[in-house]
Amino acid sequence: DDLIGRTHDVEQQFQDREDIPRPPHWRGYRVRPVRIEFWIERDYRLHDRFSYSHHPDGWAAIRLNP
């Protein structure tokens, strides 16, 4: 309950900001994928495979298999 309450407080504090400050020792990379593929293993190599591609108007999904 304490964690949920603290999360709510932080969301309220930064709700109108896009850039949330972070400690100066935090580092990282921003990953902006152009294409992502997901697959679900199924019997007899009939895996469900989906490709999601990013376009200016959003994401498009294409089924690759089966």
C-alpha cells in the first residue's frame, strides 16, 4: 500500500511534465525500435509469428506464420 501511495504521489507531481529529472549518476540508452517480431512456439513448427513495424501514423502488424 505504501508503494502504491508513493507512486500516486510521484505521478501527480510530474503529470504535466515530459522530462522527469533523474539522479546525475543514472545512465542509459533510449531504444526506439523500427521493427519487432514476436513468436509463440507451437507444435509441428507451426509457430505464430507476428511482425510489428513502426510507421509515422503508428504501428502495423503482419502475421508471418503459420
